Amino acid sequence: MTWLTDPWTWWFEPFVDNGFMRDALLAGVLTVITTSMVGTWVVLRGMSFLGDALAHGVLPGIAIAFIAGQSTTLGALIAAGAMVGGISLIRSHSPLPDDASIGVLFVGFLALAVVIMSTQRASYTGDLNRFLFGSVAGVTNDDITRQAIAAAVTVGGVIVFYRAFLVMTFDETLARLLGLRPRLANAALLALVAIAIVSSFESVGNLLVFAFLVAPPAAASLIGRRVPIIMVISVALGSLAAVIGLLVSWHHRTAAGATMALTSVIVFFIVLAATSVVRAAQSHRHAPHRVSAPTRPGTPIP
């Protein structure tokens, strides 16, 4: 209960006394901004499976670049581009539903990553676990700069394509009639999802970024009704999860990225429980009360 009895030591001292904790917090908040802006559309459009597939689809690029001694960010971007291109290719040349084409590529890219990581050369190169599960406590100024650029690009892209994304969420045919170019907007959304995932794997890890892409926006959608409000709430909830996750990791020596991701999921369930209670209370308050007819003495009440 130190967090309650000695709040300064638990909540503030780790950030005041440790520069790497401040860097980790900044990287976490930038990750939240990036993933929340894109994740709102992922949740509202029911694209969570695509987000998960992209999160795993960049693994082969990361592994190959790491083994070759090249930029893992560049390798991840190339793999994400290949994944997006493959989804579009299968979608345009086959009658398969979207989830089938995404599933095929998801399994293929993940299997390729496992094969690459299991090679003898990969075992000599170094530990790939930090790319899978993150190393937010070890982020550098260059990592923070890249994350800030990704956040700026994501926010700018969401602003530019806001109207197209909004109309497409409810009626893609209407978007086409309004001249909003839904195919271009859809490609832009996929690109923004890829940027969010690629830019975040250094902090929360490639396998855990999906939690920030979905959990805070999903929780925010239970509270807000307008898209901008949902985005703001999502950033707030995600930032809260990042702060609490980092502090829990610091005090209990747990994996920082995984603790942050787990906290974001716990926040979602807390919001879900709270909104369910509020809705139940409102339904009970507005339910019509049954009025019994007057009865004579001795008449049984049904």
C-alpha cells in the first residue's frame, strides 16, 4: 500500500531520480498517441484482426534486418509494406473475404519469422526478444525522435483523412459517391497502422503493441460518442496505463513493456465494468414502475 501511504516515493520519485524512467515515460506517451489515433479507427471499423496481423507481419523484416546488421525500423517498414501489398493483391484477385486473405498472410509471415529466428546465424547475432517484448527502459534519444515523428505523421494523416475515414466507417458506398476516394483512404489507413506498429516496437515490443492499438480505443469507445472525444479519452487512458505500468515495473521488477500492455487491458475491463453498472442503473431508473389496481380487503394481490 506504499502507493497510498507514501505517494511521493511510489508515484513521483522514480521519475524524478531516474532519467531513463523519464525517457521511458515520454516514449510510452508518444506510443499511446500514435496507437490511439490510429487504433480508434481500427476499433470502430472492426479491423482488429488486421492490426494483429500487421503487428506479427513485420517480424520477418525485423529479424532479417537484425541478422544483417541493418536498420530494424527499415526492415519492419519493408515487411509492413509487403504485408499491406499482399492483402490488397489477394483482395483484388480473389473472391475470398478479407479475413481469409489476412489470415493466410498472417500465418505465412509469422512462420517465416520463426524460421528465420531459429537459424544458427540468428542465435549468434544476439537476442531478438527485445524486439518481441520491447525495451522501453532502454530507449535512446534517437528512438524517442523516431517515435515523435511517427506520432506527428499519424496525427497529420488522421486529420487529413478524417472525413473519408468517418464516412467509410459507416458507408463505403456513400464515401465513393461523395468523391472521398475510399480505396486511397483505406490504403492510407493501412499505412498509418503500419507506421504505428513499426514505430512502437522498440518501446512496448512488437507482440505487445497490439494491446495499445486496441485496448485504450476500445475502452474510450464505451465512454465517448464522437470520434474526436474517443481519441482524446483513448490517449488519456493509454497514458494512465503507461504511467501505472512503468511504476509497477519499477517497484516490482517486472517487464516494463508487458506490464504497460497488461495495465491497458486491465483499464479496459475497469471501464467496461463501470459503464455496465452505469447503464444498468440508468435502465432501472427509467424503467416504468408497475402500478397495482386498488383491491378490496381480502382480495389476493397477483
